[in-house]
Amino acid sequence: MTYRKLYFLTVFVPPLVIGTFEFLRHDWLLAYIPMETGNLLITIISFAISFLFASWVFRMIRRMNDRLVEEQARRAVYEERERLARELHDGIAQSLFFLNVKLRQGHVNEARAAVSEIDKHVRQAIFNLRALPEEGSFPQRLEKWLTQWSSLTGVDVDCLMEIPESTFSPAEEVQLFGIVQEAFANIRKHAAASHATLTLQVKAERQWKLVITDNGSGFDQGAISADHYGIVMMRERAEKLGAMFSLSSQQSGGTMLSLHSK
């Protein structure tokens, strides 16, 4: 049933039922039902009709909203899979071009390095595509993915999440999940870390913070490019979340990614 039909039913059904009863009462039943009794009856009937009809209408609206939320979640997951597929295609295309050039130049060692990079890229992309979970709460899905990532890479991960259900919309969950995936992909590729942590906490309504750290080699903040694809992607996702994004190298070693609501 559409919202338009619900609107017309809500506007016309209760007045029609009550008006019909009042017409019958005054024209046909007044001799049998005293005025005081009739007034009491119309009050009870009005309450019963309003309660039953409102319960039915809101139940219909809730079902519609549930279907919309489910559809949004599926669409968000589908869009994320499409993005990963494009990333996989572009990354392999660039690596294959580089490999072809090095083979023609006879640089075998560099060609082998390119093959190794292609293998890592494909494995990471396939893992992301297969491991994009769709069932359970957001913390459960995120923790499952981190456990699988830790098993795949051998990097220990500590995870602390304190977030109520429905903190994020399905679309926001996908954006947040994408940032986590990219951050941990960078840890695997560049950090040479043995341990990583993820903390996601909600301090107040719509006030949350995500922190990801590792004990790896860190990076030179003056040398790292601000237009690096992974950093650009994470910043774009942060903007869609309406969040502040920062990436820094810690003095004690390792890297810290921070993301918090504005």
C-alpha cells in the first residue's frame, strides 16, 4: 500500500464511520438510545476506531520503513562491491602494464616484484569482496572481518567497540567499513606491523570516534602524498560521513588514523 492510499484512508475512514453512526443514532436510534448513553457510546467508538486504525496504519508504515532500510542496506553493499571491483580492475591493469614494460626491457627482478604486487592486490581485493558481511549487527560484522584479516595477515588485532544498535545508517556503515578496510590494507602493505588496534566509541548521540593504530614503521609525514589514492578515498568517505579525518605517524612508532564526528 502506498503512502497516498494511507493518507486518504487516515483522512476519510474515521470521519465516515463516526458520521454514519451519528446519522443513524439521531434519525433511527434516538428513541432507543438516550442522549447521555449515545454520547458515551460515540466516545467509546471514536476511541476504539482511532486506536485500531492508528495501530494498523503505523504497522503498515513500519513495514514500509523496514523494507526501505533493507533496500538501502543492499544498495550500499552493492555499491561497495562495485567500487572494489573497479579498484581491482584498475590496480591490475596498472600492474600488468608495468610488468609488460619491465619484461620488454629485460628487468626480470622488477618484473617478479610486479607479479608479487599483482598477487597481493588480487588476494586483498578477493578477500574484501568475499568478506563484506551482510548479516548481524555492525560491531559483529566488523569484528568478524577483523578476525579474518588477522588470520590472513598474521597481525594481531585488539578491538574495542562501544556503540549502540542503529548508531549508523546502512549507508554510513558501508562508508565506515570501507575506511577500516583501506586502513588495514595499508597496515598489511606498508607498516610491517605485528599488532594493531581498533577503537570505535559513541560518547553521545551522533558523537562518535574511530581510532586505528599499529606498531609498525610509521611514515614520513612530509614525504607522503596527500593525493595518494587510499588517503583520498578515506577522506572522501569521511566527508560522506560528515566526519573529521586525520592520519599521523606516532613518535613511539607506528601510525594512527583518527576519525570523529563533527
